[in-house]
Amino acid sequence: MAHNHPKRQPQNLEAEYSVLGGILLDNSAIVSVLEILRPEDFYLESHRRIFRAMGELLERRVPVDLITLSDLLKVRGELEAVGGSSTLASLADTVPTAANISYYARIVKQHSEQRKLIELLGEGIEQAYSGAEDGSTIVGNVMEKWLGLQTGRTRGDHISDLVPICLKEIEKAYESKGRLLGVPTGLSEFENSCGGIFRGDLVVIGGRTSMGKTSFATTIAKNAAERGYPVAFVSAESPPSKIVKRLLSQASGIENVRLQAGILRDQEFRKLMDGASRLAKLPIWFRGGVRSWSTIKAWLRAVKLKEPGLALIIIDYAQLLSAPVEEKKRYLEVSKISSESKGLALELNAAVLLLSQLSREPEKEKGQRPRLSDLRESGSLEQDADIVFLLYRESYYDKTKPKHVAELDVAKNRDGRTARIPIRFHEETLTFSDLDSSEPDTLPPFDFASENGRKGAGR
């Protein structure tokens, strides 16, 4: 139910006249207008009917003029409702040229969005009065609908519209000469062999306790932000200050344990301040200590409104979050979080990294190395993910193995290769990086033939 308000609704009838009159003057102008407006964006119902009829004539490849427009509206029984033929004739006299029609269309769109926002806020007010939903859910619903308006401006997705877009993307990839076009991770071996991660992807990072999931996530967050890609970081486990101290350790090269305890050498203060100065300029947003999935979604949508270029979302981690489900079963909550994380990736046009704790029970039966099947007990994570990373550090189980060698197991990659990639773990600063080829690699070679179900790039 909309919330009635005595103030005048936002509108600009002169701009609406100019758009419709401009189309009558120059039929080709409707193409640019259709990129901006839909019939419901017009304030007057008569203008909506006229614009809808113009669009139908265009689809039939019939010229839009006073005769064809009058005829179609008459067939529909709408000619008198729009004011008759005399009203249509007066539209053509509204503007001397169609040159500024895109400008007028944007004015109409602006007022349409303002009316829609008033309507959405009114609905939120009514829901708040009813007391049926909590505040986070109400705000989240309003933001979801508003962002849907922002991202749903294009008219449909016929293949004739999509092919040119895809060709431009391919041309851009060709011109990049192999440079990454997705969200940068800073792990060149992964990006070169498996293709990287992209906006709209759901990337699940799985690992058992103490494998370094959070450190891996902060590494990617810092690497992306340093390259100008805005990041939103949600931690259900830690306050933002703790995550930022990890990033300060990474940025300054000072051992994390000493930095947290404030045990610094005199010469390290300069390094810390230099690192802090660089870090403070990065486009990273934090939310910590929150476990309500509804609250997290509302916050992420708010960040998107502040930071339209938001490229990467990190959620640490799935099993700590609570989501509203009919049956209070843990796997159903994780399944809801998983499927809605993929929806958020598409809605917000950002890559979502969803961290997942793996149970330690399977290691007693299958051995130490985690497998893709370990995710199957956690709802639909494996199914929903575009990419699944499984983190593994052999030295955690065997103290004789080098501490600096870790493994990034790309166990699922819907649009690329799967592989096991040796990476370097910097224990002092809790950072991951590429493993230098000159460093010892104690990991066994990846044998595709011995891995069941991992030969393809899909599910």
C-alpha cells in the first residue's frame, strides 16, 4: 500500500510533450528514447498510451506520424482518451527540433524515478507501522526494489541487442593483449591458467580451520582495491578493526602478531605510517560483527548506492550467518545464503567471495586434503558457485613440510579450467602471493585422470 502525501508529485509535462513531439518530428529519435524511457515513466496516462503506441508502430516498422498514430489509437479505442487528433497535432508543434530529445527523456526519467522512490519509501513506512517485519528487512526490501529499477533500465535482451555487446567485450579482451579484464586477485598464476574472477560470479572459498581463508580474502581485497576496484568486506567473526590491522600488517610488512601487540622496533614506525597512508586511500568498505543475512544484504545495497562501481564483495563466513527459513535447519539457512549470494552478485554487478568452513570429519576418512564433495554438507554452495577455491596447507598436518607453501585448489570453474596451483603463504603478515618458480614446490602434481568428476569446467 502506497503512503499518500499531500505534496505535488514530481513531474515535468513540458519535457514529456517535447519527447513525444520530437519523435513525431524525427522517427529515428525514438531509438535513443527507448534506451532511457518506458511507458510508465510518463506522468500523464495519455502520454503513456501515446508512447506505447509509438513503440508498437516502430516494432511493426510503420512510420510514426499523425495519421498512423491516430489510426492505431482509434483501433485500440484510446484516441479520445488521449485528447483526440487535435492533441496529437499539437504535440508536433511543441518543439522545433528533435536534437535535444535525449536530454528531455532524461528529465522525464528523473522525475519518474523520484515518484517511484516516494512510492517505495511509502511502502516502507506502511510496513514499519504494521510491525510485521524488522527494520533491516524493510530497508533491504526498499533497496532491492530501488536497485532493481537502476539495473533494469535496458529494454529486454533480444539476441540482436546482445550480440553487439558481446562483440565489444571480445574486442576489448583482444585489445587488452592478455591483460586481466575481471576483478584482479593479485595471483597471476591463477588468473593466467584459470581465467580469473568476474563481476556476477559467486566464488566460494572453502577450507578447514586455520587454513587461512580470512587471510586469503584480505589479500584479494587489498590487491583489488589497490588496482582501483571498490570492495565491500563483511565479517561475521571479527570487528572491522581486526581486519584492518591484518591489512596494515600486509601493507607495512610488519609481523601481524607484533603489530597487534604493539611490539614494534623504532624503524618500523615509518613503515607502518607509510602503509597506513596507502591503505587509508583504498576504496574498501567494512561491516563487522553482524550475522543477520537480512542486515548484510541491506548494507551491501547501501554500499552499492554510495559506490556504484562496487566490484568485489567478501562475506566471512557462511556458517556463522543466520537467515530466515521456514524450517530452522542449518543447511537450509546456508542454502538460502548461497543462492541469494549469487543473486546479489548479479544484482549488484560485483563478484561475491563467500567463505565457507569445511568440517574436519571427512579428513578422518578421506585424508587431509579437502575435496569438492566436502561442501555438499553445506547446503547448495557447490551448486550455486561459479568458482570453488579449496585452500590447503600441508605444513599444518606435517611440520616437516615448508610453511610457506600452500595450495589453491580450483576445484570448480564454470567458465574455465580447474587446477591445483601452488601459492606462497607469508605466515608473518598472513598474506598469500604467487610462489616464485625458484622456490621449492613440495605439492604432488595434479593428475586430472585420477580425479573423478573434475575433468570439465562445469558442474
